[in-house]
Amino acid sequence: MKLMSRLIPTRRLTHALLPAARYSVLSVMAIVSVFPFFWMFSSSLRPPQEVWLFPPKLFPSRLSLGYMERIILHNTFVNNLLNSLIISLSVTILAITFSIAAGYSISRFKYRGRRLIARLILIAYMFPPVLLIIPMFRVMAELHLVNTRIGLIIAQLAFCFPYATWLLDAYFTTIPRELDEAAGIDGASPLGALVRIIIPLAGPGIVAATVFSFILSWNDFIFSLVLATAAEIRPLAIGLYQQSGGDLMVWGDIMAWSGLMTLPIFVFFLALQKQFIYGLTAGSIKG
Amino acid sequence: MNRRAFYIGLLAPGLIILVLVIGYPTILTFYYSATNLHIYHPPGVFIGLRNYLEIFGSESELYPALLSNIVWTAASVVFQLFFGMIAALCLSGIRRGVSLFRILLFVPWTFPAVSLAFSWKWMLEPAIGIVNYFLIRLGIIAGPIGWFGDMSRAMPSVIAMNIWFGVPYMIISIIAGLDSIPADVYDSAKIDGANDWQTFWQITIPMLARILLVVVSLRVLWVFNNFSFVFMTTGGGPNNRTNILPVLIYQVGFREGWLGRASALAVVSLAILTVFAAFLLRRTDEAHE
């Protein structure tokens, strides 16, 4: 009893302090987390000479689009952006089409070899790109696909397709089977059931898979580095990487470029938080 | 119509790509590793195990690279998990502002690798970088430090960058794990008189264990093979201090041109990863049953 009465005040104290402690920890972590993002935009949205100031100024004296203008008008940015859009949109459309079909097949039907195939797709998802660049470079060279957009699209597709399939397989499994069986009784073919029942119900899963395929392709560095060395087909990542080639790093240009490349993903995240979180956790929760 | 053919047909387009881009090249890696293939002189000559004898020889760059790779992977994943756990527990313990903090804490994950590497290089710039400025102002360091170019600080710097990038993924996964623990388990612990500390170690951690194992192994796989972060910030330098295996493979294969020898390094790396992959596959199999 004596012990209890001594414990109660401290417990009360910790209960009063705990939320404050939690908010302090979260605030410090949030500042560290956001700072590079803030600094990237703060550095690129200031008048050119202010980037070189020391001591550095946290905020620009006035907002200026000077660096954004410079990379858009006087650099390869626009050309790289077009390449990135062509490549990433093609990869996304193909990956989603292929993975809807594959996810439907794996999650809905029982046949011999199904588990083996599901497992192979999972292995493909875990397969490290860096271990493949050498033979892939040789295969693409034999097929005359080095320095072509098609070569890069095929390479990236091999890494977007497994992840998208994995997500969609997990999502399709949550849709009750009775629904497509009912469609089958009504005379719909398996393909009809996919188009009329599964796809409309799997909206959020398909959105997650689409966004992740796009991001995987948009962010790709290593395949582009090896397979897209020609200036005309370089995507944004390689165009940005090339900016560090000279003796002097033009930090304002580099930060403007980095910021413009990060922005679409950040906007996707703000708009589609639920799908993002689903996409990130589906794998680990399922396992 | 043959139903089985239809089901497999649905899989065909994706599988063809996987065979062409992953399956066939994997087999080629094993073959190349037994040749002296050079990037400018294909197809190369069969030389048996000579590449392997060299990379396992005492002069080999493999051992320092492996050691760097282990330090890089272990430190990154342990601290990602540590900070991820702290943030997730704090987030699950507050009522107001959860969604705001979730957005703020998620920001690092939205960076493409190239933007990430450059924004850190800029912050850690030796002469006019903002980090050196802050640290000097606070009296923590006396003069400017060349983080990514400094022999003893290059590895801690790339690891710090990688921790920063990986925490959001941990937070999200741990929160998902916490949400899957039924509330009545906590209620009955409370009735039994368990304090917060006991509840954490005896309920939260054991119930999170399964998901943490999967998340950590996925992370290990990914970090172990991460090429771009190190390649773009230190390039493996200074003096090979950060020359992890993936960067070494690229250097040997595409800078020096020895694709055969680089393939042998890739095979070694693949053997190490098979252990993690096998473990992960077993967990997912258990979940399916």
C-alpha cells in the first residue's frame, strides 16, 4: 500500500509529461526530416548571387525564378523531362496492364505451377538491379537496344511489373470470390469478369500500383546510367547527374533541377496518402 | 477453350519480360564470371575459375568492400529501425496533429535518389554548406569539414543520409504493425497491472516481431544493394573508404571495363543475398498457409 501511494504521484507526473515529450520528439524529427526539402527549394528560389553568400541565409531576400528559368531555357532540362515522361508513362501503362492480368491469374485461379510463378515474381521484385546491369547491358547491346528508349523501357518494366503484380495480387485477394462467380453464372467470361467486376472494385489497389510503377521508373538511376548514355534519350535523373560533371558545381541550377524532379512525387504523396501507405505496407503486412 | 492456357496466357507478357531482363541475364552472369570479357572486346575467352581465384586472393578488393558493405548496411538499418520505432510510438500516442506529423515525417521518402544525393552534397558542402555553418556557429566544430571527402567522415555521412531516407518506411510499417495489435490485449495487460515499460517489452515488441523481421530483411536486401546513394555522393572514395560492393561492381565493370571479373563479384554478392531472400520467402510462405 505504501509503495502504491508513492507510485501514484510519479505516474500522474509521467502522464502529464508524456504527451509533451512525444510532441517534442516528433517536432525535432519533423524539422530534420523536412529541412533538406526546404533547403533545396530555398536555395533554388533565390536571386542567383545569393546562393554563394557566406554565412548562408536561411530564407531568400526575395523569391526569384532565375535558376528555374535558367535550367528550363538554357539547359537540357526540357529535353530530359520529355524523355522521362515518355519513358515513365510507357513503363507505367505496360506494367499496370501486365500486372492486372498477372495478378488476376494468380489470385483467382488454381492451376499447377501457380505458386511457383508467384514465387518467381516475388524473387524478381527482390532482385538487385546492380547485379543485372552487366549481362543486361550485353543483351541490350546484342539486340541493338542500348541508347534507345525501348531498351530502357523494357529494363525498367522488369522492375515495376513484379512490384505492381505483388500489390495487385494482394488487393484482388481481398475481393470476395462470390462476385466473379456470380458474373460467371450470368454468362460472363473470365475476361469479362475481370473487366466488369474486379477492375472497378480494385480501384485503390490499381491506383497504388500505378503510382508506384511511375515512381520506380521516374527515380531510376542505374539502368538509365548504363543504358541511356546518348544525350537525346537521357531522362531527368541522368540529365541532373550530368550537371555535376564540370569543375564548378552550379548549386542553384542543381537544386532547381532536384526540386522540380522531386515535386511530382511529393504532390502524388499529398494527394494519395492512403494509396501510398497501402503500397508501402502491403508487402510486409502480407508476409 | 483450354482454361489453363488462358490463365497462363494472362501471365505471359510479364513473364516474357522477366525472363528476358532478369532470368536470362542471371544465367549469363554465371557464364561471364568464367570469362575475361571486356566491355570493348566481346565476346571474351573462357578462363575457368581465374576471376574467382583473383577476387578471393589476398590482394583482392573484395574483402574491404564487403566490410564496408556490412558497416553501411548494419548501421543504416539499425538506426532506421531505432528512429522509426521512436517516431511510430510517439505518433501512436498522440491525438492531435497525427496527420500533419505523418506528412512531415514522410517527406524524405519522396526524394528521387539523384535529388537526394545532390541536396545532401549541397547541405554538406565544405566551404559554404549550411551544415558546416550551423555547426561552427554552435561551436560544435572549429573549422569547415569536408564530409563526403573526408577519410574518416565519408562513411558516417553517407550512412546518415541513408538513415534519413529510410526512416519514413520504418515508421509506416511499424504503425501498420501497431494497428494490427488488438486493443483488448492492452486492456487486459492494464488490468493485470503492467506498466508502460512492461507492456512495451512484453506485448508490443513480441507482437511486432513478425512484421519487423520482414521489414528489416527487406531493408537489408535493399540497402545492401543500394548503388546510387554512395555512387553519387562519394563515388566509393575517398581512398575506397566507402567502396561498397555494388559500387565496386560498377567500377570494375564499366570504368575499368572488366565485365567478366565484375560478374564474378556479382555472383558472390548474389550468393550472400540468397540467404536473406530464402528467409523472406519462408516467412511469406508461412503467411499464406
